[in-house]
Amino acid sequence: MGTLLRMAAITAASFVALSILLFALDQSEQGSANQVEAVDGSGGRGGAAGNVDAPAPGRAIEDLREARHTGLREVIDDGNDLLVAPFTGMVRSSDVWVQRMVPAALALLLYGLGGMLLANFLPRQRRRTIDWRHAAD
């Protein structure tokens, strides 16, 4: 049982960590694109891009995000949305980094660290050691 719980904790923490990493990559690319647009004098992308990066978005935003991301990326983001959903209401900020990082940190603490600690507290089966001087049963 402990092994199964450890694997679940690692899987949950991996979904959250990968989603944060991919979010950071998107933000760096978007920042670069915004700088180019500012130098060129062309218009920006508007306010909808920030909503796409919010954790656990609504259905309309989710459809827009699915159109922008690949299948694997969407699986990672959907897993992250499921895991951070209990924590998204705790953050009241307009900064997308705060909206993503606070729920992600809480999810990593609960699912990753908490799951591993719980797995370590579960009783383990004793290994039966046989001395070479005694006959095996």
C-alpha cells in the first residue's frame, strides 16, 4: 500500500511541477513576443492571454487553451487543474504568476510531501531473513 501511495504522490507532484515549468516557458515566450510588439509599435494580444494561463479556468477559457496547446500539454494542464482546483479560490490576485504559484505550492505540499510522509508512516511488511545455518521451511 505504501508503494502505491508513493507512486501516486510522485505522479501528482510531477503533474503540478511539469505544468508550472511549461507555464514558465510560455510566459517567457510571451514576454519576448510582447517586447517585440512594443518595439514594432503593433498592438498587443489583449487581456485574454492572461486568462488562458490561470489555473483551473472555466469552460470557455479551457476551450481556447485546448486550441493553443498540444495534446500532451493539455493532458498535463488538465491533471494540474484537477489537483490545484481546491486551492485556486484562496488566491485573490490579478498577477497570473501568483494565481499559478500559490496553488501549485500548496498542491506540492499536500500531494507530494504529504503523500510521501503518509506513505512512510504506513506499516511495512517485515522481511523474513533466514540464517544460512538453519534449514529453510
